[in-house]
Amino acid sequence: MVRDQEIQRIFEIADDSLQGVIGYHFFVMALYQSVDFNKILAHLPNTSKVAEVDAFPHTFSWDRHYHRKELIYTFIPPFFELYQSRVALTAIVSVFDDALDKFVTELNCLGCHPQLNGKEFDPKKNKWSYKKRIEWAFSESQDCTIGDLSAIKRLPRTFGIVDEARRLRNVIMHNHGVFDKRYEDEAIGLKNIERVEHPGYARFKDSGKSVAVLLNYADIVNFSRAHIEVLHVLHNQIQKKYFSHGEPYDYSKENRIIQWSSVFWGNTEFDSVKNDITRYSYIKI
């Protein structure tokens, strides 16, 4: 039997997108470590007509005053790495969330009817949350017997990392990156998924003071590895269980070398992207 091509397409788009996030993270961090901070000032926006005050476009009606030097100072080491890591994490979680949603939806459309705890997915009655989709992905992946066997053994840990990323994303997006009790309350409670907990949360509980989510370069590399590894195991299992395709996905057999232009711009013509950029920005008020 052959793989289902739409399921494979969902997988490959997510796989490429996750590689794009980490590739961009590598590039931006390398730029940051190479930059001459003295040259940044001239490249920051300044729409102010007053010499002593800087400003940037804030709404379509008015600009907002700020200090360019203060913005630069805010990102001096190690602060840029910490903020950029938050940005990378939210992108990783968004890509993976979208992939799980598309897997479940496509399987349902094909009549495969994904189940969680004995109940079939029914988008008309109860569209699964991202938390539920992670639980479904774990239940499916546990039964995988093909591909990277060491990755299969790591599933309790890697799914714990995936769930930790989800909870941290929620703190970053919904609470300004500051821990609150929801971080603990929202954790997946399955005993077979290892609980991963940011050390900042213990400091928040002990002190009762505001504690920010701090992530570094190594954290993002490991979050990326966990999501990509889980994605591969899950895709292999879906293809085997629902479509009787027992051969694991392999980059070399699929002739899938990394082409960064394709990772970042999909199947568009790279030269056309370079040409089209001269036409933007297209939004005008």
C-alpha cells in the first residue's frame, strides 16, 4: 500500500516549517552575535520632526515617541536571546498545533474517524482543543513500531516537552510571559507523559512574586528536536495504521535534502519572490 498523499503533504509542510523556524533562529542569533551595536541606531525608524525626540509609526493617525538608544539597550546580551527564544517557541507551537489539527480533520474527512478515550472526533459537536489533539497524538504514537525505535522509546519525554511548550506559549501569549497558576493547572495529566516544568514556576510559587518565562538557545534547539521527532513518529504511525503503509518516512529515500529557499517560501519560484518584493508594501490607507 502507498502512503496517503494528503497526510504526507500535511507532514512535509509541518516538517519544513519547523525546520524553517529553527533555521531562522540559527540565522538571527548568528546575526546578533555579529552585529555592531553602534550601527543599529541609524537603521531604527524615526518619524519625529523634533530633533530631541524619536518616534515610530504607531497607528494610522499618530506616531509614538520612543528612544532608539533605549530600545537598543533593552536587547543587549543576554536579553535579545531570551526574547528571540520566546518568539521561536510560539512559532514552533503554532506549526505543530496546525499540523495536528489538519491530521485529525483530514483523517475524519477520509472516514478514518480518529478516537480519543473511545470517543470519535466530531468537529460538529466537539472540536478538540490543542491539548486534546496532543493527547490523541500520544495515544496514536505509542503504538508505532516502525522508524526510529529510540525516538519511540523517548515518546513519554518528548511529548512532555511538547506539552511544556504549549503551556509556556500560553503564558507568553496570554499573561505577558509571566507565570501564573494556570501554567500548572493546564498540564496534561496522563501518567505516561512525563511532566516537564520550567524552574521559574517553582520560584513563582515560593515567592509569590512575578517571575518571567526565560528561555535560551539550547532550550529552543531541544523544543525543536522534540516537536520534529514526534511529528515523524506520528506520521509513520498514521500511514501504517490507517493506510497500511509499513515503510517509515526517510529523507534520503524521499530525496528530501534541505533547500532553504523551499523551506521558507514553499514551492514558489525563488526568483519570483525576489522580484515581487519590489512591489511591496501593498497595504495603503
